[in-house]
Amino acid sequence: MLDCLTAHGVSIPSSCHAGICQTCLMQAISGNIPATAQPGLKNTLVAQNYFLACSFHPQEDVQIRLPMTGLGKLSATVAEIDFLNTQIVRLKLALNTKFNYKAGQFINLFKDNATSRAYSLASVPGIDDQLQFHIRKLPDGLVSHWVHHDLKVGDNVDISDASGDCFYVPDMPDQKLLLIATGTGLAPLYGIVRDALFQGHSGTIKLYHGSNSPDLVYLSEELKSLALQFDHFNYTPCISGKTVPQGFAAGRAQEVAFKENQDLSGWRVFLCGHPKMVSTGKKLAFLAGASTGNIYADPFVLVPRSASKTISA
Amino acid sequence: MSSLYEKIGGEGAVNAAVDIFYRKVLKDDRIKHFFDGVDMAKQAAKQKAFLTVAFGGPNKYSGEDMRKGHAHLVKNGLNDSHFDAVMEHLGATLKELNVPADLIGQAAAVAESTRNDVLGK
Ligand code: HEM
């Protein structure tokens, strides 16, 4: 595939040409991809028909593209907006058409044609009829400001297709799961936890959610009752600020999580939220024994007003 | 006659070695800063590329590629002592995986042969 593209003047990024470095990663939109074209790819990439161009020898027609996010655009209706705390709203969108996604992936929400931001899906296909997002109001946030102040139930909005590799794949139901979120990084993990439970995951599931202060914690009651309902699900809200009320752990979410779980060999780890937490968390999880293929992450990068490709919290 | 790569165990050996090797590298204060700021998953794929080269496995990297691939690190001070550290971890990793000493020696020799290119000499 890679040679063919190159020979026809289509140049895509590549390096080792031997199925190792994963630079020539592409995605099939239609057609069959043999396992031999997916050497060493993470299960979430395989689930989305990704493959390595250098290792793919097509036997039949396929439609392919470079990994890209937010290609399609579709219209949705605002079904509900409510405040989860003083800074975060929960937005629920209803769609007329079938929408393919996994809990934990993200979409772009368009304020207008030129302005969009990425938000993670907190809803779960099979459980929730509507799409759900947790949106924090940012001082300079064009889109978050619009959602908080202007958007009303019944409004029509445009969203993109769902993309992203941070979601649950039910290939090892008894694996232990560690999930760490800061701020609205809880949105994808709230989706992933419920998705895993819904799909019958039987291994221990531990969720740590960090906030600066108690009034920024959200969905706490619901998660506590979920933990009562499922013995193997464990929820720890963490406060990094000075006042730590009863029922909360003191410290940053990842400090608490890595202190309480020092040997992560064989675990699957999910990290969502502040980019710094995510990058150090990945390293700490790996050094604690988790293998790189078992670490899933979604850093929330705040975007300057002009740009719109990265995720904003 | 089978190649060094096949004798060591091919792709399976690379997969078994990569986490062990990369964990050693990230814990080593002498060299871990070279690996900052690169996405872990991408970096792990590159470590696989490294091990495949060292095991004499199928790859299309040329000396020139090695030179270009590490030039930004040489600019940041990559030198013989860092190269030696990586060699140490390569040997220790293979030992941990019970690879016979003569094969470890051969892998080390392959890696050693890239020294001038990696260090841009
Ligand atoms: C012992 C001989 C070595 C060999 C055969 C080797 C081989 C490789 C290969 C094949 C890649 C992947 C290139 C690509 O596809 O992009 C790579 C990347 C890299 N190597 Fe080496 N390497 C060696 C020594 C070292 C040393 C001594 C260091 C630093 C202590 C180092 C640090 C790196 C880093 C940081 C990258 C990733 C570069 C980036 O993506 O920014 N390597 N190496």
C-alpha cells in the first residue's frame, strides 16, 4: 500500500517500512483489513480499522484515509442543559440519525462554521439515548461561554463524527482497571466506567477524580451510589486544595492513585484531563508495571482562540 | 542457517523486550531526559524499531537515517557515555530474558556498529 501510494505521487509520513514504527498509520473506511496489516497496534486502533500502510497488501478494494478527526458533520438538537456545579454544565444532545461512537471518544461541537471545540462523550451507547458532555466555562472560552449563556433547549447545533482512541474494549473482562481524571476529564471516564460495567467487566475498576476544591467536584453522589451497586467498582474523589471534607482523599488524584496502587503489572490504565497529569501519569503507570499497550490517555489541551483542532476541557 | 533475529526469537522477542528495556531507560537518570516530551506510545514503537535493528531484524534504516534520527539529540549533548548506558540496558534486558550470552554479544556488536552514526561522528 505504502509503495503504491508513493509510486502514484501520494506521499504519506513513513519511516521504518517494516511494520514497526507505526508512522504510516492509516484508517480503512470500507473493506477488510487483515490482521497482518495491524502488527502491534493497540486494540482501540484495531477496533477502528486502523492499519500500517507499509504492511498492507490489499487483495480487494478498500477505501482508506489518513487518521483525521472530525470529518463528517451532522445536526443535533439540544435536549437538556443543567448545572453540575458552579462551573460545569451537562449538555445533552438528541440525534435523529444513528450515531456511531464509543464512550470516551470525542466530537467537535460547532458554535459556527469557523469555531468549534472538542468535547468528550460521557454517554454510553446502549445505556443513554442522548449524547452527553460536561462543559466547563473557561475565562476566554468562545464555545464554552456560548454553551453556558446562549444555548437553549430545542436549539440545533452541528457536531462532527466521533474519534479518539481512549475507550473500553471488552477483550479482557477480568483485567483490573485504573482510571484517573482531573476536572472535566471525568466526562470520558464516567462514560468508560459505565460502559465497562454495562459490558459485564468483572475485574476491579478503580476511579480517582481530582479537583482543586470541594465545590468543583461533580457527579459524586451518582458515582458513590454506583460504587454501592457494584462491589468491584471503587470511586475516590480527591481534593488537592487545603480544605478536605470527610469522604474525600487529600492530594492530587494521580498521587493518591499511584500511592494506593503501586504494582500495576497487568492493569489497564486510563488517564484524562490536565495535559501535565496525563503525560506524567503515563510514565508513572508504565514505571509501576503497566505495559505501554495498556495505557489509554486523553490530554485536554486548551486552545488559543484561533486554533480549533485540539481538545479543550 | 537462521539469522541472529530468528535465533533471539524474532518479533516475539522484540515485544517481550521492549517494555523491560524502555522501563530501564526511563529510570536511568543519565539518559532519561532524552526521552522527555515524546509521546509514550509513539516512543515505545520507536524502541521496538531500535530493538529490531539491534537484533539484526528486518528494517530499512540506513546509517544516514540513524544520523538524522538522532541529530537533534546530539545537539542536546548526546555522547559516548549515553550510548554506553543504552548498551548496558540492552545487555541487561536480554540477560533478563535468558538470551544466551553469545547471542547477546552478537546483538551488542550490531548496536555498537551504529555508534558513529547515532552520535553523528
Ligand atoms: C545503540 C544504538 C542505537 C540504535 C540502533 C538506535 C535506533 C533508533 C531507531 C531505529 C529509532 C527510531 C527512528 C524512527 O523511526 O523515527 C530511534 C529513535 C530514538 N532514539 Fe535511538 N538508537 C540508538 C541509540 C540511542 C541513544 C544512545 C539514545 C539516547 C540516549 C537514543 C535515543 C533515541 C530517541 C530519543 C529516539 C526518538 C527520537 C524522536 O522521535 O524524537 N538512541 N533510535
